[in-house]
Amino acid sequence: MQNHYFLSQPHQPFFVLAFINAIVSMLIFALFSKGIIVSTIPIPNYHAYSLIYLLFTPVFLAFLFTTFPRFSGTLPIEKIVYMTIVIPFTIGSIFFVIGAISSSFLAVTAMIIVLMGHLLAINILRKIYNSSVMEDNRDMFWILVSMGAGGVSHLFFILGYLFSSPFIINLAIQIAIYLYLFMVTFSVAQRMVPFFSHATGEQDKELIKTIVMLLIGHVLLETIVTHLSFIVDFILVYIIGKELLNWELPFPNENPLLWILHLALFWIPVAFIFSALSNLIALFSSVDFLFLDIHVLVLGFVLTILIGFGTRVILGHSGNQLIVDKWTKILFYWTQVVVISRIITSIIFSFGWNFLFWFDITVTVWLVLFGIWAFRFFGVLLLGKKLKS
């Protein structure tokens, strides 16, 4: 282990773990949903937990453990430090899958193990932030706050499950989606994407503070009265849409490593439009959009930009050129197939039609996405493979 390339940089084991979890968790979720195997925990809980904490959280750590020291002007994280986080996430991921199939006690034990790793990771980032030599640490501050929200939501999720409280679990998921997944991703994106793009527009330095306050309002409204959050969502459409236009991003762009990041950002106001309209309709009718609001934001923005950032990090930190080949272009386009297929699934469900065919398509395109990603980049992550341009 001491000299193995796979463990030589923090992003490598975290990315591999995250994308294996993406394939395994979605495949098992599909089997649960079809009744082919029986889950020991509620299927929606399995789906939410596996994606939020076993897919997206390791991806965040892959990126932040690489970039946070650079943001702060401190030394890179030592292998022994990040391996203390990789190990509980790996053990917890394996036990959670086994527990979901065979033992609810094992599944809960796994969640606690992953939570311990999650909290230790947040503490590592906190120490880096506190030792920063940079004068302006606002971006790091909001990333750290958002990661802290992720730790809180993780704890709430486990407590909600232990006490069989749908209210606590719903609160945990709301915090996780809006104050954790979205805010970590946006905090990084608003710093890095304009920089990568050489954008000439001005950025509002108080934007993140405003968005955080609105998202707290979203979570509170949604927790008090389901679907009432549409009020805040309309405001977020305007504020974020206006800000993105002010950045003057060079879109469309011939460079796939840029246009995939720009496209992800433009999904934000679109996602909040979907959220506002679907919640407004659902509030005054019996129409169920099958969590359309959450999926458009998470898939359109969070997943799309993480695929873009992840590809850039892997290429840049492996000695490969930052050049996108045909396979990677297919990968980028395919992320949008995942988003669109999930939107269609929700719309079909809202009409009361049989949506199982589109559910199968959505699961399939998800598995194909991460299958292509693994095919293209696991050799780079595991062995340091040099890609042919």
C-alpha cells in the first residue's frame, strides 16, 4: 500500500469508491423497486442515503482533499490522513449494501461507520481552513459550512431512521440536497468555473450569503408545509439566473471541459423553475411529480458539474493532457441523457401513466454513464494509465 499508485493521491481512491457505489447502489435500488430482492430498510431511504453519502460525499472529498490545501496555501494532505477517511467510507459502503439486503442492524452500523468518516473528513477540512495563510477565505468558509451541513444531515438521517421518524428523515434530505450537495458544488463552481473560463464579468461577493439564507427558507418552508417552498424557488431563479448572466461566461464554447461546466451552471435556474412550478401545482392539486424538483437540481447541476470537474482533475493530476477525446465527449453528452430521462419519468408519473418503462430507461442510462466513466478512467486512477488523444 505504501507505494501503490492508486493510493498516491487523495482523489483516486475516493473517485473509484464513489463510482463503484454509483453502479452498485442504483442496480440494487432497481432490484428493490421491482421486488426481485427485498430491502431491510425502506427503499426511498436506501436510494437517498446511498446516493447522497456513498456517491456524492466521496466525490466531494476526492475534490476537496486535493484543492482545499491549494485554496488555503497549506501543504497537501498526507496519505495516512486521507486513508483514515477512505477506510471507513469503504467499509461502510460494503456493509450498507450487505445490510440493506440481509440485516437492518448491519445497515445502521454501516451508516454510523460512514458518519464517523464523514465527520473526521470535515474536521480535516476545518483544520486546513484554520491554518490558511490566504487573506480572502470566503469561498473556503462557505465550502466548510456546507460540508458541516452535510454532517448534520447525515446525523439527522440516521436518527430519523432509528426513531422511525419520516419528519426527521425529510428534514435530513432537505438539508442534504439544498444546504449540502447544492451549496458545496456551487461554492466551488462559482470560484473555479469563471477562473477556468477566463470570464470577464463581475461576481457578487455577497451572492453565496444571500443564496444560503434563501435555501434555509426553502428547507423551513418545505418542512412546515410540503410544496410551499415554491415561493423561495421563484426568487432563486431570478437571483441565480441574473448572476450567471453577469459572469459573461463564453458559452457556447468549443472546449468540452468548459461547456460541460457552463451547461451545469445553467441547469440551476432551470432546476428551480421546475421546482417552483411542480411544487406550486402539487400544493393546490393531487398531482405527484415523483421528486422532480430534487432530481433536476441534483442531476442537472450537481452530477453534470461533478462529471466535468472529476474528468478535469483526473486528467490534470495524472500527467495526461487536458484534451477531451470522443469517449469523454460521449460521457458529457450522456449526462444530459440521464437528466432528460429522469424529467420524462416524473412527467409521465404525474399524468398517472405507467412509468415503469421510463424508470427502467433512467436506471439503464445511469448505469451506462458510470460504466463509460469507469471504462475510460479507472485505468488512469488505478494504474496511472496514459490516455491516447
